[in-house]
Amino acid sequence: MAQNPPTGQPPGYPPTPPPGQPPAQYPGYQQQPYGQPQPYYAAPTYQAAPSNGLAVTGGVLGIIAVVLAFIPFIDFFAIVLGVLAVIFGIVGLNKANRMGGVGRGMALTGLITGIIAVAISVLFLVIVYSSLYGFYHTYTYP
């Protein structure tokens, strides 16, 4: 019984060629000649998720307005930002309803925080200026 000498190759691969011979081709592999274009495989493309910038703007303005509402003498800006947050929140909510709910939470955040900021600012302004008015009339007109 004659046995083949071990070649050092796993079974199924072509044997190592003798020196001076070109290497044997692997099964199913076609080598491209030098200078020929290689096959092009496009990278997968992904579509960006839709966003609602108006809702995000309303939410951010509303949060900033609530923070500014508690700072004396700056709460005038909170009224302006609160009104803008309410406007952007309403427009962003309408856009979110058209887009299938994208950005609805941020639109509601802008709407609610804008209303809260305006209410707190107006309340603080009324309290502060009515107390200043009362102190002024108490000490100037005895």
C-alpha cells in the first residue's frame, strides 16, 4: 500500500507547486490580472432619522425661560422666551402630528414650560412692582 507523502496543506487545497511554477488556483477564486479594476461593492447607506427642529427649539426656549423666570430683573427676558417657546411649541406640535409623532415630547415640553415661565414671570413682576409701589407711597405720602 503506497501512501502519499505529507504536504503540510489541509485537505481540499491544491498542493504547493514546485519551485518555478505558478501557484495553483484555489477552488472558486478567480485572480484579477494586474491593472484590472477590482469588483466594487458599495457600502450600505443609511437614511437619517427625521427630526422636528421647531419642537426642539420650543423645548429649549421653554426650559431656558423657566430658569430665567426665577432671576430678578431678568424675568423680562423670560416672558419673551416663554412666549416664543409657546409659539414654537404649538407649531412643532402641529408638525409632529403631520410627521407621525416625531418630536411631540419636545413640542409639549416647550408649550408647557413656556406657559409656566410666562405665568411665573408675570406673577413675580406683579408682586415686586406692587410692593415697590406700596413702599413708595407709604414713605413719600405720610
